[in-house]
Amino acid sequence: NLRSRTPRKLIPDRLPRPAPAGSRRGDRLHLLWRTTAEVAKETLDGLADDFLDALRALIRHCESPEAGGFSAADFPLAQVEEDDLESAFAEFDFEDFDE
């Protein structure tokens, strides 16, 4: 945390913080970056590139076998606990699911 390692007087209380606001439309994610005029375009471009790199890495992880399958967060409308979900899926053999 930058604030905990930096003397308070060096950091203004209100830094201009670029922040993405997003929505999904069909199979696409749309992001709008909101910021202030104090943030240079090159800075914002760099942040957006870093954000996309991190998002792509997250997607690659989620698609990998190491991700471990489903979690309760994948089924928010079911309002199921993780233990209940694991018990339910233990009854099925998903080895040939993708074939």
C-alpha cells in the first residue's frame, strides 16, 4: 500500500483515479474509462493495456484445468453453498464432458 509507506503530506487526499466502468453486451465486454484531465492519455492507455493483460491472464487461468472446475459463484441464482455444490457434482463424472 503506497499510503502506508509514504509520508501523508506527500500524497494528496484526492488523486485523480482512472477507473473502468463495464457492461456485457452479448458475448462482448465493453469498458469505459472515466478519469480527469490531469491524467495523461499515455498513462490511461498504459493502464488500459495492463488491465486487458490482467483480464486475459484471468481468462486463461479460468479456462485451464488447474482452475479446478465450478464454484458456488458460478451459480449465483442457485444460492448454494460450496460444500453442497461439491457434493452434488461428486455424483457426476465430468471426464468426458467436453467430448
